Amino acid sequence: MALETSPQSPAPVRQIANAIAAWIDRLGAVWVEGQVAQVTRRPGMQTVFMTLRDTVADISVPVTCSRTLYDGLNPPLVEGASVVVHARPSYYANRGTLSLYAREIRMVGLGELLARLERRRQLLAAEGLFAAELKRALPFLPGTVGLVTAPNSAAERDVLENARRRWPAVAFEVAYAAMQGPRSATEVIEALERLDRATHVDVIVIARGGGSVEDLLPFSDEALVRAVHRARTPVVSAIGHEPDSPLLDLVADVRASTPTDAAKLVVPDVAEELRLVEVARERMRATLDGWLQRERAALDAIRSRPALADPRSLLDARGEEVGHLRDRARRHLGHALDRAADDVGHLRDRARGLSPLATLQRGYAVLQGPDGHVVTSVQQVDVGAQVRVRVADGRVHATTTAVEPLDSPETDPKTDPPTDPEEDHG
């Protein structure tokens, strides 16, 4: 029943403590599942003290058991083991602490443990935490490599020595954490988040040596898996050996079979890279040499052509062609000028033949009256009239002494002299 208390009648501490102890005693023996976080065996005592930790929440409770029960466990109970305990809870009123007294301890079998891990894997896979499209590529040459491992561990030596052997200039920032035990997952998460916040860290390696399934349980912790999924920096999982496969391998961007393999993945091999550079240089040199050989052969082929072997041959041929064309042009022009001169001569002769002056030069004359008009009939001139006679080289002034008409008034066009155009218009 609930205690009847009030500000006027409060219950003393001992009463409350005894009530709590009574209520817990009524709970009776219960089966409790958890992970052994700490085991303490004091010399000369028949009681073994342990701490049982919840696998999900950060809750733990002290457990005691008889030394006989503890020593009779097969395999022996170690820290980090998952167990099922049949215990009776009790409340120690003087100190106000809750503890469990174990009557039976059962180690969780490997098959059952693997089944639980498989169920956890399926649930996380259904959420998409292991999707392939979420995997990020590792940088070719990271400036700084973050390493989460146990201090002075073989995994730390393997990663550092092999990485520096491959690339001596590689820089590491090591964040130490427990790689086994009840605090392992929490410390690994803290170290991971610290390195992830460092902007100069380009890749993070979580490394641990081999061990049993129970030893590797922290790396299948759901909180750790989700922390790796949230990380912005690429994460390499290097837990255990090749057969080991904690859930961390599935959520990490790259899985390394061993810590040594992780060192090979995060940094390139300087000797191999130098060899590849030399191979690339030789290939480029061979390609360039082949290109130069082809271009040289093409130039030689062009140079061997007659036109380029003796460039003056083209000029000589074109010079001869120009000379022939010039001669043809001169001959053609000469012929054209000769024909034109002949035509001009013919036209000149025709013009001269049609000229009145030419008629006068043949002995004809033109008679003009006193008024200057050409006399074409004897009736136009009187006896004693002053007349002018136009001959080829001048004029003759005369006086008519007689006029004699012909018998026929018709004139002979062949003997009738033409008139002088100048005189007609004069």
C-alpha cells in the first residue's frame, strides 16, 4: 500500500528505505539479460562481484554470486560476455543501492547470439543503413588519416607501419578507445565523432585485431552502426580477420579484411605509383616518338616531291608558259593591228577616191559665177561675165568671151565634173 505522508507528517528516510526494500523483496527471483561489464574477485572472499550492463540503454546494476557458482561456469565468464542471470533483487537500505544476487548464470550460446545479430542486421538493412549507393569512395591520397584503435595494440602498429611503409609522408591522427568490453562501443563512438568533426581528417579507420564473436560484439552495436552511418567522413572497417563480419563492416564505406589491409586501402604504394608514373612516361614518350616519326616521314615525302625538291622548276615552267602566252599575245596583237591598218588604208583610199579634190586632180574643174554659185548651164553665164575656175591647186579668174551650148541638153555623168562641197557652201 502507498504510504500516507504529508508535509505535517512526513516519513523518515529509514521508513522509505525499508518500504522500498519490502517492495523489491516482493518482486522475487527474475531472469535478467545483460552484458558483464566488470568482474571483481577479492582474495579470501567467497563472493564474486560483477556489474551487469544493459545492451542498449546506459544502465547497469551490481550483481553478486557465490565463488562456487562463478568457478563452475564453462566456458569461464569474462568481461563483455552476454549472459542470462536468474537472480533475486535486493535493496540495501543503509546505502540506498539496488543489487542482484545471482543463483544461476547462463552464458548466451553462440547460435542464439548469432541469431540476435542476424535479426539486428535485417532491421538495420530494412532502414537502408547498408545501401550500396550510400558508400563513399576513399580519397586517392588523404592528407590526414584518422585511426580509432586501442592504445599500444597490434592493430595500431599494423596500420601505422604498413601505411608509412607504403607512403612515408602520410599523417595520422589517432583517437584511442577500448576495443573490448562494456565501454568499447561508447568510446569508439566518441572517438569516431571527434575525428569526424576534424576538417583536416579525410578518412577514418576503425581497427581491431581478431577475437571471438563475443569479443567483437561492440562492433555490432546498434548505436555504433548508426554513428558510422551519420559520419560525413569516409569510414574504413578493419575489425578482426577475414572470416569475422561484424555489422560495422556492412555500414562502413569500405571493409578491410585486416588492419594491414586497411593500411593498403587508405594510402597508395609510393613504389607502385612511381612505377606507374614511369610506365605512363614511357607510354607518352613512345606515343610522342611515334607521332614525330610519322610527321618526319610525311615531311620527307613532301620534300621529295619535284615541286619542293627544286622549287625553281615550277617557276621555269610557268616562265616558259608566260613567254609563250606573251608571244602569242604579241602575234595576235600584231595581226590585229595589221588588219586594222589595212582596213584604214582601204577606207582612206575609198575616201580619197570619193573626194572632189581627187576629181579635180584628174583634170576636171569647177566653174563659178560672179556670185560664187557653181555654173551648171551655159544659160547661167553671159558673155563678158567674170567667172572663177576651181582647179586642183587653186582658182583661175577669167572673163567669158563666148557661150556655146551643146546640141543635147543632157550631160554625161561620166564626164560631168563634181561640184566642190566647200564651194557649194561658200
